[in-house]
Amino acid sequence: MILPASMLSQARRGATTAGGALFSLQRGGASLRTDALQQTAKNEWLVWSPGVPARIAASYVFLAVALAVLARSPAQHLVERAAVATQEALLHGAHRAGWWTLLSLLSSSCCVIQLALNMLSVGCAGFNSILGPARPFFLACALHARVLLRRAAVAAPGVDPRVRQMNVYGGALAIAVAFAPEMVALVAKLRRRRIDDVAGAALTLDLPSMGCVACVDAVSRAVRSVAGVVDADVSVGSATVSVNMASDAIAAAISDAVRKAGFPPEAVRWRKI
């Protein structure tokens, strides 16, 4: 059977592409893993992460416009009654801190829960992987709720001062919980030291099970507890550990410490500094 020339040329191009892709995978496996880790490092969803401030602003504008449209819709009376009920709930029910806590946890991608799990060496529960993309929207909701609470407090001067005081305390707690990921990230940055000239080698660990800054904090503390570690640069998905001297013993100790913390390394490799 004689195949047409066009089919033969397509077959050759397909074989060449497949062979090149296979060779590229065999030769550049480490490069592919590095690209994947660089991609996961962008998924911390912190307020200063690329694109997050714009998403928060867009979500806030969306909420404000949606409420304004509803206020001028045919169901205006229903919206007004709902607004009054919401104001009363904000003023008289906010001190219970129940729904404030829930909204703050969602705004933080359940970072506080992950910190508690890290104390039990459970590992990453994947909260940030699921809730992270929606975090800008939840932050906008929390911010808009605080604005509504402030307006309700100004519009109702006869509210018990104790209720106002509890609202202030509840707001401070809500802010602390909502921005827990940022506080953990700042503590991790302050903990780092730039002493590459002291270290003799660096051990890089691929940690795909990490999913948030709480996991970064757990891995950083586990690595720094190993004797011989000079410094550690941990991000979501990987960790680079600076040590005095490269050896199989310290590599095994670092890997074991990270594994006990709940984050088994997928690959470990040395790099000269």
C-alpha cells in the first residue's frame, strides 16, 4: 500500500515531535519540575501577590454595584427590609462573633486551622488550594461588611456602648484572622538570614504537598531544627536549605525532619553555593 506524500510528511513531523518531546522530558525532567514549582509558588494568594489586589478591588466594586442595583430594583422594599435586618444583626449580633469568625476564616483560606494542624504534624489539608482562588472575594465581602457595620453604628446613636465596644473587639479579631497568612509570611521573611557566604552547600527539596504559607512556616521550623543548618529559604512547593557542608547524613536528617512535619519530599538534590 502506497501512502500519499502528505500523510508521510505528517507522520514524519509527528514522529519528530514525539521523539523531541520524549527526549526533552528525559533530559529536562528537573527543568519541568522547577517550572511546576515556580507555578505553585504563585498560589499563595497573599494581598501583595500578583493580581490579588486587583481581584479584591474588582470584587468590592461588584458587591457595591450589585447592592446599589438591588436597592433600585422593583424589589426595593424587600431589599430595604433585608438591609434593616442586616444592620440590626451587625449591631446586636456581631458580639457573638460567630459569622464574623466564619467570614474571617474564609478570608484567610482557613490559615488558622492549618496552623493548628501543623502542630499535630498532619500536613497540608489543602484549604488554600480550594479557597485560595476565592480569597480576594471573601476579603472584599469582609471589608464591605465592616463598612456596613460602621454605617449602621453611625446611623444608630442609641446603641449600648458595650455593644459598640464588643464590635470593635470583634472587628480586631476578624482582621487578625483574615490576614493571618500575611502575618505568617512576614514572620517567615524576618526569620530568613542572608549568609550565603557562610554556607558551603545548599540542599533543594521538592515538596508538592505544600499548599499555603502555614505549610511554609511548618517546613521552615522543621528544617531549622536540624543541626548543621545555616539558613532555609522555603516557599510553596520547595525549600532550599543552606548547610555548612554537603553530606548524605545531613540530607537524610533534613528529609526526615520535613517528613515528620507532614510534608514528604518528592526529590532532593545538592547545589553548590
